[in-house]
Amino acid sequence: MTAEATNYPSTWRRPPQVFTTRTTRYALYGGIVLYLILASLSIDVDWQRVYIGLERGQRFVMGFLQPDFTSRWNEIVRGLTESLTMTLTSTVVGVLISVPIGIGAARNLVPAPVYYVCRSIIAVSRALQEIIIAIFLVAMFGFGPFAGFLTLSFATIGFLAKLLADDIEEIDARQAEAIRSTGASWFQLVNYAVQPQVMPRLIGLSLYRLDINFRESSVIGIVGAGGIGATLNTAIDRYEYDDAGAILLIISGFVLIAEYGSSTIRKYLQ
Amino acid sequence: MLRIEGLTKTYKTGDTALRGVSLEVPTGQILGLIGPSGAGKSTLIRCVNRLVEPSSGSIMLGDIDLAGLNRAELRRQRRRIGMIFQEYALVERLTLMENVLSGRLGYVSFWRSLLRRFPGKDIQRAYQLLDRVGLIDHVDKRADALSGGQRQRVGIARALAQEPELLLVDEPTASLDPKTSRQIMRLLTEICAERDLPAVVNIHDVPLAKQFMQRIVGLRAGEIVFDGPPSDLTESALTTIYGAVDWNTMRKEDEEKQEADAETDRQLAEIA
Amino acid sequence: MSEISHYSELWTHRTPKSRLLRWTGWVALVALFIWCWQLMTANTIWYFVTDAPRQAADIGSRMFPPSLAYIPELMVPLWDTINIATLGTVGGVVMAVPVAFLAARNTTPSATFLRPVALFIIVASRSINALIWALLLVAIIGPGLLAGIVAIALRSIGFIGKLLYEAIEEIDHRQVEAVSAIGASGAQILSFGIVPQITPAFWSISIFRWDINIRESTILGLVGAGGIGLKLQASLNTLAWSQVTTILILILGTVIVSEWVSSKVRRAII
């Protein structure tokens, strides 16, 4: 038996799975290496600065381990209140606006012009980062949570209206047909055929967005749109790392609560 | 030769799957394990190579007690035992060659296996085995591109690549159609005969067991209730193993299966 | 059929109790909204808000036409931005892979000690936005690309780690069982039984994160972490709105291209 085994080849190479020709493969490897070299060259590191920074980093870690909740407590409470109120109001307003826009962006419910208008609103809202929107709104509405509220509402529209519209486009067409065949009007159609099918998802998505909005509310303060981010920014600017540590811990705690809470409620609703 | 003595397994949940099973499998014998689901067939097979940890008892393969080994020793001893699975359990995204070569993992270093640099001898053997199971033309295909019967052939080749002294076969045909099932069973029995290899085959299909096994052991509720040649497997023996109700429904299913089988054969004959 | 009067004329969708609960819920939400709204807008200067349309018109008129002459100056920062995203993703992946294996229930070497540590790393990384990471790192190691890369990498650990460890927990256990029945060592089980199963998920998660990182790295410059965001910050500070438009168009273009690239690559690999 072993004697006959020698008739078979004794080498085997694993055939390449993705890039099957040798030249493309080597070109790809070469390209990656070249890119990594070029990209690393573009990093201009001031090692002396990094060295000084390490000591600061140490202080920051210490600040994290011994967070100071007390000395800036009032500012923290104010920032947190702004963040939380901003989150809730913007989610509610965002959801209220995204429902009509979402319906308008569903191809199976509305005429083409309405569809294109609504889809463009969604596209603009999704393409721009929250931070960039916040910069503009702060420039227009002045510093403070109102600009933040507008930012998050606008971002919510892009997120929710798109998912809602995609959902409506995927509903069971037979149910809609059945309702339509009873002679129902457009509003009755939406109320009886569409709403029952997408409502649970809409509530789930709103809760999910509530969670996202809280995360974002802690960031947009950096550009002046209020919230806990502004408090954090000040603390870091003044090198008060024990305060920064405290704020970061509070943010993480709330993010965890929001994430866990919203996923639990969503599970419960389904 | 495999000698199991007083093997007992109680799961953490408190279910006792095996109650003092003793069994001896001499070299070259193909033994079929039958019994209703939950009788402990799968547990028994998995206790031998300790994919399931036995609670008490001894499992002698040659003169080594597998039940008493530490992890490193167990690894070394597992090389001597080839296993074939119900759902093939191939690494789906690897090629056939890699799957068969993986049978040699116990013999090569981690780095060699990582870089797929297996010794030339192993590669020759893998080619030979793939040829033996009729898949030499598909060496570089990925396992997930094969049909069920072909995958089980790869499973057999992988087990044989270990050059095992014992084959454990867990429901080899449960996911296959009747015709392919018989082809696989025939291949298995031929290969065991070629190598004088003992095998413990866990099988739920009684007619198939009768046709291909040399000896049949019936398990019920974790105890051996039948042990003998297939010819002794009478209606009453089957009733002891399966219980009256179960056996009748099973027989009906088997009749249906045989009819379907005959149907398939007819169709195939027509095509040919 | 003819006599229907003995059936009730009243039919309600829900039991009175559940209706009451629902209404209470909605009323509570409205009350909460109003309360939050008042808290949030307590310090809002309404003059700025009413003045906003005029401000918007003013900014809008300054934004157009975009200053095309500014584009050549933006090429190097754009290159930096892409490098931040790519190198940051690579760094994130390198750190996330071991964390994911430590966090997955079926591969963790110690469920009592290492798994909680790994999960904590994932949570900490996820709950802090890339911009906040950048803010911290700029304070610690100084402004520049390095801070941006590290910020992106740190933020990516949690995202990639979480998705990857979920993928590891969902693998087909039978393949692993088969490889261990052969007599393979722990490392061999990993490389033959587990790695091939999670490779597709690994690539798709990494590319997905790279796409997100391109978006995020465009704004890191706002806090001094290099890239095109630095130019954005400079233009905003000097109120050079036509340059801002140019930068925004460039960012949008980059995001669209990166989305296209990532969908192409994902399709090629999987």
C-alpha cells in the first residue's frame, strides 16, 4: 500500500482563493507594501512631544482611576441635563418628522416627484456628519443646546426616514392590495395596511436612535452645541484630567444604560 | 482492539446517558450500535475519544486506558482514533486537500500546519486516499462546493489519513439519501476490510445495519440489551431495543424509505 | 343574517385596561417632552433663533461659489485623512483580534478573569466617540496624524471586537469538534477549525469599519488630530465660507468613493 502511494505527487500548494492570477497578486502585495511605506512617511511624529505627553498620559490614567466628581459637579450636572434633554426632545421631534418623510420616500405609496424630494432630504441628512451640521447650526443659532437639538433632530430624520421607507417598500403587498380592494382611501390604506406592519419596527428603531442620539450629544458639545461634550472639552483644555475622567466615566455609564435599556425594551416589544 | 468496561456517563443536568456499558471490539470487526434516540449511542461513541468526558469506567485501546489520560496524552492517543460525523463536520471553507491533510494535524508542528507545509509523504497519502474515495478530480475544490455524499467521502478520507487503529462512525448516513447511504456504507465496509480496521458505527437505520454490519449491539436507556450477529436481530429483539410502539412506527418509516429507494433506483435506471 | 340587533354595537380594539395604559404612556411622554424642552431652552437666547434665517441666508450667500483655487492646497490633508483612516483601521484590527478571541465564550482561555477584561475593553472603546478619543490624545501626545491614527484605532477596537466575537460565538461547533477529535493542538484547532469559519466575517467587518473610519477621520482635525478637518477648522475660524464649501464637497466626494470602494472590495473577497 505504501509502495503504491509513491505514484502520487508529494507536493501540493493551496490554490489562491481570491486573486487567481500571479501578476495581480504580486501587484496587490507590492501596492500594499508601497502604500504602507508612503503612509507611514506622512506621519510626522515629534517624539520629544510624545515623551512629554507620556507623563500627561500617566496623569490622565491616574485621573481615570481617581475621578473627581465633586469640584465641577455643577457643570457636570448642567452638561448632563443638556445632553439628556437634547437627546429626548430631538428624538421625539426627529421621529415625528421622519414619519411623513419616510412615507413620502416609499416608492409604493407616493407619486414620483414626492418620492424624489423626500429621498433627497434623506440623502443630505445622511451624507453630512453630525459634527459638520452642528458647526453650521451653531453659526446660525448661536451656542448652546438648541443648536444641538436641531442637529440631532436633523440627523434622526436621515436615519429613521430611510429605514422606515425601506421597510414600507418591503411590506407585504397582498395586505395592501386587500385593503385597497375594499375601496379604502389613501389614508385608510396607510392606517390599515402599512401602519400595523411597520409600527413595531418604527418603535424599535426610535429607541435605537435614542441611544445613538445620546452618544452624539456627548460629542457635538465640542463644537459648541451644548451638552456634556462641552464640559468635557473644557476639562481637557484645562488639563484637569481627574474631572475629564469623571465625565468620561459618566458618559460611559449612561451609554451602557442607554444601550442595555433600549435593547431590553426592543426585545420586550417584539 | 477496543475494550470498554463499566462505562457510565451522567451529564451535568443529571441525565444518565450510559449505565455501566461493557463492550469488546476485536480487530477487523465492524460493529453497529442501534437504539432509539436518547439511548446513549452518540454518548458512547464520543466517550471513546473523550469528546464527552466519561463519568466512570475504563476504555482500553490496545493497552492504554483512554479514560485516565491527561490532555497532552489524550491528544496523542486521539491520533489513533479516526472519527466520521453525521453532518460530515468538514472545515467548509478549506479545500478537500486541506481537509484530508488536517487528519495529520496530530503529527505535524503548528507552524507546518499553519503554512500548509505538510511532509511529502502525507501529501502522497492524501492524494491516494482522495483517489480511493473517488474524489481525485476535486482536490482543489472547497468542501462547501460538494454534495452530501461527496463530503462524507472526504470525511472518510480525513479519518483514514490519521492511519487510525479504530474508526468511530457517528450516524454516517443520517443526512444522505438512501442510495448514497448504501454507497457510503459499502465504501466504509470495504475500507475497513482492506485495512483490518475495527469500527464502531452508530446507526439508526436498522435495514442498513443488518445489511452491512458484522455484529450489532442494541442500546436502550444507556444499557446494552442486545448483542449478536445481524441474523439474530428478530422482531422480538427489535421490540426489546426500541419498545413496541417505536419499533412499529420505525418499521413503517423504513418501508416508506424502501419504496422511495426503489423509486429512485427505477428512475436512475431509466436515465441510464 | 337578517337579525343582527342582538349583537353588540360596541367593538373596541383593546381591553379598557390596556387602552388606559397606552394613553397614560403617551401622556407621560408628552409631559416628559415638554419638561425636557423647558429645561433645555431655559438659557436659549431667542433673539438668535429668530435671527437664524437671516444668518443662514448670509452664510449661504458667502458659501457660493466654492473657491476652486483652494483645492490643490487640500490634497495633502486629504491624503493624510485617508492615511489616518487606513492605518487606524489596521491598528484597530490588530488589537481587536486578540480581544475578540478573549471575549468569545467558546475561545476564551479564562471565562472568569480574561473574558470580563476583554468585554470591558470593548465597552470602553465603544462608548467613547472617536472625536473624544482624539481630543484626549491630542492633549496627551500632541496634535498631528499620530493622535488621529491612535484615536481611530482605539475606537475601532470595540466595534471590530464586538462584531468579531459575536461571529466567533456563532461558528459551527461540529467542525471544531472534528478537528479536536483528530488530535490537533489548541493552536491547530484555532487555525483549522475556527479561523476559516470567521474569515469572511473578519474581512467584511474590517472593510465596514474602514468605511466608517474614513467618515470619522474627516472631522478629527477639528480637535487638532490632523487631516482635512484641520483645514476645515482653519477656514471656519477665518470665516472663509467659500473654502468651507470646497472642503465639504471634497469630504462628500471622499465618503462616496470610499463607500463605493468598500462595497466593491467586499464583493470581491466574499
